[in-house]
Amino acid sequence: MIELSGLNVSERQKSIILDKMDKMGHEQVVFLRDKETGLKAIIAIHNTIMGPSLGGVRMWNYRNEIEALEDVLRLSRGMTYKAAISGLELGGGKAVILGDSSIHKSEALLRRFGQFVESLGGKYITAEDVGMEPKDMEYIKMETNHVTGTVEELGGSGDPSPVTAYGVYMGMKAAAMYRWGNNNLQGRTILIQGIGHVGESLVNHLKAEEANIYINDINQERLDFVSKKYDTKIIDCDSIFDLNMDIYSPCALGATLNSESIQKLKCEIIAGSANNQLEDENKHANQIKEKEIIYAPDFLINAGGLINVYSEIKGFSRERALERTKGIYNITLEILNKSEEDGITTNEAAISIAEQRLENYSKR
């Protein structure tokens, strides 16, 4: 089911979009518009075989509606794989709100978005993502119960960032074990690109291991704060790919792994929290493999946040969520071994395992 009546695109563009949706296997994509609040949003439901689709709502100042649609399609499919590979009884969905969160976000806009979520009857459950905070989930919750990640005072699990960071940390240590035969990160040079809530929590884990940490972000205030708090080194955007490092950890937005950056990259492992790190899944995964760099698939190692909100739905404790997130370590090793044994990229190996689990579940 596809509703594109509000999308400002040509008929040819619509045809291309519909073809892409069909190839990616989406069940439902809805474009939302509300003139009174200024809301322009897209909800993409990729797959509900294993359960209702769950995925955060991202607010970002996209260049145009096509860019926003491209993003939500890839993100929602990634959520399906993330849930499947983590063994969660959830499907994959995602939402994006077009606009600058520092300017356009309001209670009225968020509550209107919540009304749209409610109209889907539980097929899509929303949560926090880029440009959103637990407080924003409160406003959405005023209009629908199909929301997770609310503040603990409202019975929610609060900020999922620490659990996401812990999963990335586990994936990073697994990749280190696979590459070096030891998961000790002491003295390893690690660059974290993006030091928001997840990035900062990851810095905290790595600092405890006495890693040699470099940080980068477009927000100079955040950079200065994190650098001072954890005694880390700041590196300019122009110098990122000149750094000889052991691990590159992209924790901001996606598509930082492209033909130009991969060619320049000087590292042995890529392990970060950003979604859709590969600009082109097949082309750039193969380029990374050819450079003999280990890539820990993003939708696997950043699954801690999803595990956290799944635990909220099931009534599990934060401790139980962390324990389940710890399992990312073993799954990462499984994928890295499968990649080597089958002669495929780690991204292909991860998708293969996720799709097999979806197929097995559909036959139950």
C-alpha cells in the first residue's frame, strides 16, 4: 500500500519511487502533511512478518522530499534486518519529519504526528531518533500509545543511547578479537565521528579501556565539552581520513563510507552506530573488503537501542536489555566468520542471516 498524494514529484519520479519500494519489499509507505502545524513527514513500514514495525522518527532538514524518502526507505529496511538478526519479534519501520529540529519542532507538530501514528492502528511503533529527545516522545504519547522511549516517569525506558553505545562497543571488541586475536582496546587509536548521546557514551567505554581516542563533530560546542570531559583529541573534518587509526567509528549520519572516503581511509576496522554507513551497499562493501578492512555491519552493532525499546514493550529491566545487547559480540563474530567462509562481504553475510531468520519465522 502506497500513499503519495502529497508528494511534490513528477510522474516519472513517482514511477522510479514505486519501483524502488517494490524492489526493497516495503509493505506500506505513507506521506503525511498538515498545513496547520507545518508537519511534513513520511512513515515507511518495511516488514511485519515477525511483529509490528518499530523504528524511530528522525527530524532532519532534508534538501528535498526525494532525499527524505530515500532515507526512510533504507532506514526502515535496516530496522527489519536489525530486529531479525537480534532475534526480536518485531518488524521494521521508520519515520522522518522534514525540517530543522531546532526551529520547526513544536508540541503541536509532534502531537499531530502522533495522531498519524495512531491512525495506523499499531502497525508502526515510533521511538526516538536523530533530532528527537525523550521529551518529544511525551508529546507524541499524548496522542498514541504506539510509542516507546518515553521518560522513565511515564513508564518508559528513557534514553536508549547508552544501550546503543554498549552494543557498538561489543561489536567493536568482537571485530578486534577477529582481527588481532585479542579484544583489548588499550592503546588502540580510535576515531569517533559524531559525539552525540551515543558517541559520547561510546567514548566513555573506550576511555575506561585507555584507548587513544580522537573525536570529530560538526558541533564545536559538543566537541569542546566531550574533549574536556574525557581528555580526548579533536580532529578537524578535513583531516579525518589522513589519520592512521586502528578503528574508524562513524556515529553521525550515514553514507560516510563512499568511494572517495574508502580510498583514503587508513584503518583496520570500521565499527560505528550510524545507520546506512555505506553510500552504496554492494559497491562500497566490496571496496572495503578489497582493502582488507573489517566492517561490522551497522544494523547489527547499533541494535542496542532497538533491544532497549523492545525490552520496554516486554516489561524487561534495563539490566536485561544490556545483557541481551551483550550478545551482539557473538553475533558479530558469527557474521565475520561467515563472511570469510563464504567469500562474501560482511554486509552480505549479515543480510543473509537476517533474511534466513525472516523466512524461517514466516514458515512457523
